Amino acid sequence: MAVTELSGPPSLGPLYARAAVGAVLPRRASVLPDTELVRRGVTPDPGQLADYARVCGFRVGDALPVTYPHVLAFGLQVALMADRSFPLALPGLVHLANRITVHRAIAPSEPLDVRVRADRLTAHPKGAQVDLIAVVSAGGETVWEGRSTYLSRGATAPAAAGGEDVPEPAAPTGTASALWRIPADAGRRYAAVSGDVNPIHLHPLTARAMGFPRAIAHGMWTAARAAAALEGRVPDAVTYDVVFRKPVLLPATAELVTQQDADGAWRFAVRGAGKTERLHLTGRLAG
């Protein structure tokens, strides 16, 4: 596998623009690129980390939030998916699921190496799906891993691939443990701390151009906000499975429902408040 090292974080605005132009051009590749993108010696900026924690609801402490390394890897994911060597067009990709494995607490001051590659291009009932694999290491030790699964509606995959999807946790029901009032600018606020400037999250007009009636919340903001609600009740070494359902249209009022199982794992769901109880996300945090 070819390894490409980046000296800094990719600028995502130009990458999204380039991907939008490339999406209408013919002759995309039919297989995944045999490429790994790498950034070495990445140390989170303390101010940006504090802003991320505030926007997502985490405490600022002596360990990175469970979802924060995804922010460090996401730019590399976009750089890989925006390239013409990637078989699926970046615009319109739907984030289906994530599995995060935290092997130990990660100190905010630790220099980290971040690696991203694509894996498992396979058929989906609605098109084709692909995994983006991220591995974060410190001093040669793997400390965090993430697998993000994306769907390209109407696309085709060349062949079936092995491996399993992130299992969908059973959604707990009953009384909500928290009520969230999510403002119309939630997408812009998360974009400012994560770098994810996908237009579907930023403004109703750009969201409508992509087929949404209003701007939608970032799936990883919703996942982070849910994990933050359980901060302190799960161990440092933890696996976080999350499956995304209906998008959160902004502004919104949502409910968090949680349940602890006999094995100590926490299952939770984010659903719309009110009569419809539209399901937005199901997740599980287990040590």
C-alpha cells in the first residue's frame, strides 16, 4: 500500500468544492485506492479542543473525549474520498455508522500519528457502501481506532466484500433522560470546531441544493453529544458503536433515552421530541 504523508491538516472547503466538480465528470475508478494518508506528530490545539468539548457537551479534562480523534482523522478521510481515484462521489455520501475503539485514555498533550485508508467497498440495498478506517497511535502504540461506514445511493460495487457491518444496538424506550433544544446554527458551530464544512450542515439553501428541506446536524455531533451525556460512567478503554437513522433537521428538539444493561454497557437512542418520536441514532458504549 502506498503511503502519502501530509504535513498539515487538509483544507476541507476546497476539497468539497473539488469533489462537487469531480462528481459530474465521467470515468471514476472502480476499485478502492491502495493508499494510506498519514499525519505524524499531531497534538490537539488546547483552544480548539476546549471549543470542541463545549460544543459537544464534554468536560475539559486530562483525556481526549471518546469522539475527538475522529476530528483529527476526518480531514484525511475527506482528502481520500475527494480524490478521483476514489470510486464513489463524495457529494451525497450518507454516513451510516461508526465504530470507535478507545484502547486507553489519551492525554491531550500526546503527539499522535493518524492514519486513514479505505476498505470494504461492497453492495448495499440502496447502492454501494464503503468503510474509512482510521488508526491513531502514540509512541508506536495504537490508542484509538475508528471505522466510518458511508453509503452512496444508486452506486454499484464491483463485488461483495467480507467483513461485518457495525451492529445496530437495540434502541431503549421509555422516559427520556435528557431533552435537547438544538439551535439552527448547530451545524455551523460544529463545523467551526471540527472542520467539517459539508454544505448540508451550514445553511438551509445549501442543504436544499443537496435534497434536504433544512440544514441537518452533523451525525458525529449527535454521536458526541450522546457520548458526553454518559461521560464518567464508562471506562477509559471502551468501544462505541453508533448507527445513524433519520437526520436531525435544524432547529430541533430531541430526546436522549439511556439504559444500562446487566453487563454494564450503556445503550441509548436519540429521538425526536413529541408525538412522532422519530429515531435519529442508536448507540452502545461498552468496556
